[in-house]
Amino acid sequence: MLISAQPAFLFIHIDKAAGTSIQRALQSFATRRADNRLRRRLVWLGSFNRLGGLHRAVEFPEHVDANTVKTCLPADLYARMFKFAFVRNPWDRLVSRHAYLLRSEDHRRHAFVKQMESFENYVDWEISRGMHQHAYVTDRSGALIVDFIGYFERVDEDFAKVCAKLGVTAKLPQANKSSHRDYRSCYTPELRDKVAKHFRRDIELFKYTFDGLAANA
């Protein structure tokens, strides 16, 4: 994630949706991360961080959700920030993350994923963990609490909109790109339906179909 006071913005980093590239592009405009364990633990205090300006010391996790940030920050500060995130087709995201974990030998889950017998086993494991994208950008009632949702499928266009809103000039690099075949070829009809059922809220909220973005997205 990235947070900045001027320009005031909050970027919620959803993994495997161009988040690393966006962070690198906007890093120079954001508040520098302290990388301090005690500051990271302040997140556990939730709304108590609003007292006495304690929120200024909070170090949020890399993949923190917007509701956690909203809980920790004063309401007026959260309200005036331009809050955004980027999302990705759930079927495509699973294939991309699988490919990334298989090739990243230094990742802590590489060996665990590599020993799986099939892609379907991997999908079952990710489903057991949740991995919902909507949870990053909604509150507990399910209401959207960010100002802009960008799409991996049109990342250049949507990132340009973010830069225009912030009044900054930034170039989007490629980072953590996973090489893999067309994600659609990885799915049987049964596995496709399993993903559709589990990620129904993501699919509906962000207007996805198995083949990509819906026409009205």
C-alpha cells in the first residue's frame, strides 16, 4: 500500500493486479515507510490510533485492506484522501498467482505450491484462504469505501486517470510479471464454475465475466 498527505491519496495494494508496478511508479510521491515492528503493531489498536495523533506513527501492512486504514485514521483525513485500488479477473488472477509462486523459488510458499498435484488443487487451496478482492475495498457492510477502482485489463488507461486526479506525472513500469498460457485454457467447466461460485461477489461488483470485463465495466 501507499499513503500520502500531499497529494492526499491511499493506494490499496491487491496482489497480482499490477500493484507492485503502481507502487514503484508512485513511490516518490508517498510517505516513506518506516519498516518498524512496533509501528506495525499499532494497527491492532484500531480506532484508538485516532487519539492524540497516534495514527501518524502507524505502519500499515503491505496488503492492508481499506477498512483497516479507515478504522485507524481520523474520519476527515480518510475522507479527503483519493483512495484507489486495482483489481483483476478472478480466473486470470489465480492462474497468474500460481505461475508466480511456481517460478519464485525464494517465496515462502514456493515449495508448498510446487508439490501440489494439479492446478485444481491449487485453486482449492486458494479458495480455502478466501482471496476475495472485494474485501480490500469494502467495509463490513459490503459498501465500497474507495473512490476509484482501476482494472488490470486496462491498467495504462486507468493509471493515467489516477495520475491526472493526483496531478502527478509517473511512468508505469512492469514488475513481477508472470508468464503463463491463456488462463482460460487452465480451466475445466467444473473448475470454472467453482471459481465463479466462490468469487461471485468480486465478479458482480467489478463486472467480470470468464472472458474478461463486461461491456459496461
